[in-house]
Amino acid sequence: ALVSRYGEQVVNGGWRVRLTVDSQAQLDAEKAVLKGLIDYDHRHGWRGAEANDEPLENFSRYGSMSPAKVTKVNSRSFEAIMPSNETVTVNWSGMRWARKYISADRFGNSPSNAAQIVNKDDIIRLIPTDSGNWQLAQIPDVQGSLVSLNPETGAINALVGGFDFNYSKFNRAVQGWRQPGSTIKPLVYTAALEKGYHPDSIVSDQPIQVGDWKPKNSDGRFLGDITLRRGLYLSRNLVSIRLLQAIGISDARNLLDQFGLDKEKLPTTLSLALGAGQATTLQMATAYATFANGGHR
């Protein structure tokens, strides 16, 4: 980036480049994302070994997650050899989470012995625990991202684009266009405040139909007339839609653009109020930092 901006002379020009990223914050962020993804993945069940009776060197290490080959299966533990040729033991506490994955919403019963989980010569993953033991793991099917920035300056303190850079170079924090969902609602409410609404203004949470579209609240209930404040902290879909209807989609999209989102990536329909459209993690962090900075992006 420096070469494209200032020319080739910067290469040997003695320049110093100072980043805003805090090294400890970055390490903490990477650890938090990794732990969150692994915990989420474990709650959805064990998908089984990656392979059986294949050379261990064919499998890469990702962060603290190491490949290992099962050498012996006991009733409530198993032994495995690591890429370093060290043999380790995984106790029951490190594998009892492994209920069989059936679907995104279903998993099997809790296992009662190690043979229900692994077989000899299975290629599996292990991660170290805080107590110095080993835990059975698997590469998460889910991905995530994290952005931490200074709301006063916009400086990035930490940024994580996924499970592991060596596993996927795609940086979800800045390249991953995703639906923001209900996180967009405070931005829509801000547009309403700019149009003269107040926290105690009354808005209807009654059913609404737009053409063939019949949006509902997540709990399927309707609360009648409620305050703007209550509509926001309860994240009522129908209140957000009515607000967007009243303030105008065009004006709302312009304000979201000022918050740091790209209005060309946002819909021109009322589904905007529910977070349809696309935004990156960095854009949403920038938008929320605007609140912390007193309304200045």
C-alpha cells in the first residue's frame, strides 16, 4: 500500500510504519474467537474423525489445534500420537462432550465409553486445556469474525477474520458481506429520532401486512401500542418496520450510509428494518462506535 501511494523509494527509505493494532489485544481477540467457535461447534455434536489410517503428516495444525492419530482406545480414555511423536492420553473429561452430530438442530445421546467416539488409527484433533490436559476437538463448521476499534479515533485495536488464517485466507471482518439482522435496528431508530421521534413516542406492535409479506415478531406475539424505548430493547420487528415506513426508506438508507454502511448494499424495501442487505463486521463496529463517540463517526 505504501509503494502504491508513495512510490518505490519507500522500500529502502528508512520508513517506520506504526500500526494501531495492540499486539496483546490481537492475541486476546484471536483466542476469544477460537474459543467461541469451538464451544459453539461442540454444542452441536461430534461429526467424527477426519480420516482413518492415513499418514499424520498429511494433516495441518491450526492454532492450538493439533492433528493426532489414535493408537489405543480404553473404556473411558484413549491414547494418541502427536506430530512430534509424543504419545498423549485424552481422559473422559476431554471427550464426554462428543454426542453424535445428526443435524444442525439434533444430536445423539451422551456417550458412555470412548469406543463410541473414536477408533484405533482415527485422525482426530486435540487442543490443550488450561489444566494441562488434552481435549478432543474438531475443525469448526462455523466461522466468525471480531473487530475492536477506538470510537474516538476509529483506530483498529484488534481484527480477526476467521477460525485460522492458514485454514482460510478469506477475511470475514472486512470481506465478508453478511446480513446484519437485528443489529441494524438501533441505526433505524436513530433515523426516527432525527425525524422528531422521542424515546417515549408510541408506536404500534400490532400485525402488519405489506402485499403478500406478513412479518412477525420472533416470539409470535403482539404487544399493541408501546414506547419507542421498549420497542428497541425488546427488538420488536413490527415496531422497526413501522418506524421505517414512517421515516422513509430513502432517508434511512442515507443515514445508514453516514454510519459507515454502504447503502448500495442495502435493500430499498421495508425488510431493511429487519437487517436484510449486507454489511461487514468492520462496518457494523464503525456504526456502533459512532454511538460511543457522541454521534460522530
